[in-house]
Amino acid sequence: MLKPLVIIQTVVPSYRIKVFDEIQKQLKDGFKIYCGDSFFDSTIKTSINFKSTGTLKNHYILGRRFLWQTGHWNEVFKDNVLVLSLNPRVISHWIILLLRLLSRKRTILWGHAWPRSGQNSKSDKLRHLMRFFASEIIVYTEQQRRELQEKMAYKKITTAPNAVLYRHEMSSETDNEVNDVIYVGRLIEDKKPLLLYQGFKNALDSLPEKAKLIIIGDGPQRLKLVELSKKDDLEHRVTIPGKITDIDVLKSYYSKALVSASPGYVGLSITQSLGYGVPMIIARDEHHSPELEAAKEDFNAQFFNSDDENNLAQGLVLFFNEKDKWLNRRTEIVEYCKNTYSIEIMTRAFVNLVKV
């Protein structure tokens, strides 16, 4: 009989629901998922559409620098396969790791192999100790797996590529008019949506009259973007519809987009963009998330000089100058994403924990 799989999360945002739904579909009663309501960054919350096995209480400490979770301790002492987030700031995870190590229970850590500051940062010493206590580790990219395997040759390390779409949901279909620049993500300072706005504004004289900037998302910088578009009399060229999670609506927006943009650090939105065949223009020197691995320069992405709105403008103009090339490549971009960053591939790593 298979041991049950139990996953403990800080939060489950809307983009993560499909992964857990697919695991549930395959493992049925052999799967449990627990989560709290909000992340260290309070703008990241559990989706109201997600139904967890149990709700955890997230107790944040010292200005949300550290976290202690309650509501899942009954699972700690059971004979199951337990997956925790690879985050040293979750203090309760340390206790769970030690207790299960002493009782020889299988505990997997899942997350980014390295801190945002890189594998050579001082903070990785603490992260490395946490990794040492785990039975196995799941990371997001093959590059991180290879790097971490060199450091921990004795540890089993697997990859669960970050994904937001099923293979059948990916599509290279386009609208009759493809003239938009699209951004999808939180509207926060680190993502630099204001830089994208300025870059698009600087490029306007060299872009087709039908070209629009679509900024999808919510956050503290949304109001500023709306105010700027009014002040600059660009409301007819800049659309800011707020947060959108409906897949059909998002697909419609992407079908009209020639290029997506990551003016700050790259996140999960890159795999979503590629899943619709839309290449991305990316800031070159940022503390990118591991999803940057999906970007292949001159195939599905181009880069611009970070914090340089004029260079970003030039990059946007170049995409439109080479419009036919990028439109003809959409199907190839989608196929690459299907074979590398689908929900099916991401899910496999977790199902295999109990089936293999």
C-alpha cells in the first residue's frame, strides 16, 4: 500500500492550484495539502478558490521575517511522505525536520535551491543545513539540480519545473490583430511596471498606431500607472484591467500580444507567456527567479539593459520590426514549453515520490 503524500505550504496562490488538483486527481485519498492564508509578502495570498485538506495558522514574527505554523502537527508523526517548503525562515519546519529525522520518516524539501542573493551568499549556510536534514530535495530547474548535486552528491535531488498551464491549454493561436505588449504579474516595485510604462511611452512614435500596452495584475503601483496613463493622455494606448486569473480571458489577451515583458525580475509569468507562443523581453541584470532558465535568447526571448527605459523602448521597436519572424515562431515556442514547462511534467515529480 502506498504511503500518503502530504504537502505543507505557506500559501497556495491561484497559479498553483492546477498542480495540486492534478496530484489529487492521480493520488485521490492518498494526498493531503495544508496551507495558510498569506505569505511573508502579504500581497501573496491563498486563492479563495482553493480547497485545502486543512487550513494552517501562519504566525508571523519580527515584522513578518519569520514564520511559525500550526494546524498540521498531527501529520508530523504519521507514517507518510511529507513535503515542506525549502525556506529557512519557517521556524516550524526546522522542528519538523529534526523530529522526522530522529524517527526515520521521509521528509522532502521543495523550493529554490539557493537564496535570491545566490549560492555563494552567506545566508546559504543556513539553507544548506536545512537541506542536510531533508531526506530528498525538489528544485525548480535542471540547472539548480545540477549545481546542488555537485554540492550534495549524496542527496537525491529532482526537478519540478515551475508551470501554470496544462499541455492542452497551451496554444499558439493569434487574433486577427497582433499588436500588443503585455505584462502579467504583481504591480510591485521589484517587478518595475513603471519602467515598462516609460519604455512603451518612449517607443510610441516608432510603434504601429494600433500597438497597446496591456498591464494585467494588481498591487501598490497600479494606481500610479492609472494616474500616469490619464496624465499622459494614453488611456487609449494603455489598458490596466487589474488581476485576471480566468484562463480564457488571459488566452484572449495573449492572442493579441506580440511580446510580453519582464521589466524587473523574471518570475513564473515567463512560462505562461511561452505557453501561448509569446516571446518575452527581459531586463538583463536582475535577481531573477530560476524560471529565467526558460528564456533562450533569440529563440523565445530578448534582453535589454536593466533600468534603461530607452534601451527597453528600442527592444520593443525591434520586436515590431521583426513581427513576421516572431509570429512564425509561435508554434515552435509553444512546443518547447509543452515539452518542458507543463503541469503534467511538474506534477510528475510529486506523484513519483510515492509511486516509484
